[in-house]
Amino acid sequence: MMILEQSTHTGTTAAGQGAGQAAGSVTMADITTIQVKTESGSSTFILKLRFDDTISTLKTFLNEHRGSTEPYELRTAFPNKAYEEDTLTLKMAGLIPNATMLMRSLAPK
């Protein structure tokens, strides 16, 4: 289950829904909500993902919707940490039951 809501500082909102639900029953108790702020801070993605989805799943979805191909890393402010291991599940990464993340540009300045 993947639900995306994107909001900008102007208040514009767009929502989409993607496949990703495995066979079997997924309850709301198995879902995490992750807010991801873009590099510029002008947009925030709100995603609902399964605990067993991976960092790679999160990055793939962000890459499809963010409108940029610039390299970035996903970070949390507290604890201050970069999430570089794409095979980690959201549960193993400690991003449950919810998390706020930011995208930090890795493009040379």
C-alpha cells in the first residue's frame, strides 16, 4: 500500500495511489506514515507504507514524483541520521509508526 500526498507552501495538494500491497491482509497497525520534505523545502510528500517496505521502495516512489534527477540522501533530524542502506525495512530503520525525513542534495555546489 502506497499513498502519496504532496503539498506545497502555496497549499496545492495532489494525491495518488500505487500498488505495493503483498498478498495477505494488511491492517492500519502495519502502516507507517512518513513525511519527506524536499531539498528546497517547498514541498512535502506524505506517504503511507507497510512496515516491511524498504528504504529502496521509499526512494523509488520519491524519484517518480519529485521532479528532479539530482542526487540526494534521505535523513532524519532526530536522530540525525542518513539512510543509505536501501535494503533496510522501514521497521528495521526505526521509521515506524511514523517519521519525518528530509531530502538533502548531494549535487556538487
